[in-house]
Amino acid sequence: MSDFELQIAELKKKIEDLENKKNEIPNYQYSKIRDIDLEKLVEIEESLEDSMTMENWLNNQISLNEETIDFLEKLIKKEKKYIKVYSEEDLKEQKTF
């Protein structure tokens, strides 16, 4: 086997290893994960400050610049017919975001 063929074989092996590692990364859906499993993954700290009420959170003003609004409008127009069928995982896999 020539040096070139050896290099190609090594690169193919590295690509295969990377593809296998990609499949090893766990993928979680918020709607399907249980509290006990989530606690194994991350440390969750409860914070019940008076300043953080549900009303404050829901009424929080969000400022979006024109570029963001334009992007979101185009995205909604493009994907409108699919919105009802997308799952959370489908959206994570999209490369346009």
C-alpha cells in the first residue's frame, strides 16, 4: 500500500470514528425526560425570589430589532405549513437557526 493509500485509509477511519461519536451524543426531549433523569444530568437549584414572579416573567417586555423581526417573519412564512408537525428535536436539527 502506498503512502497516499495509507493516508486515505487513515482519514476514512477518522471520519468513521467521528460519525460514530456523533451518534453517541445523547439527545433529550424536554417533554419526555423525567425529573429524576434530569437531576442526573444537571444540578438544578430552586430559586424563589420575590422579584421573580410568574406575572413579571409573563409581562416581561422583549425588544427585537428589525433584522430579527424580518428573519422570523420570513421563517414563519417559509415554514408555516410545517409548524404543527415539527417536534422539538426536528427544530434542533435545523441548520438555518
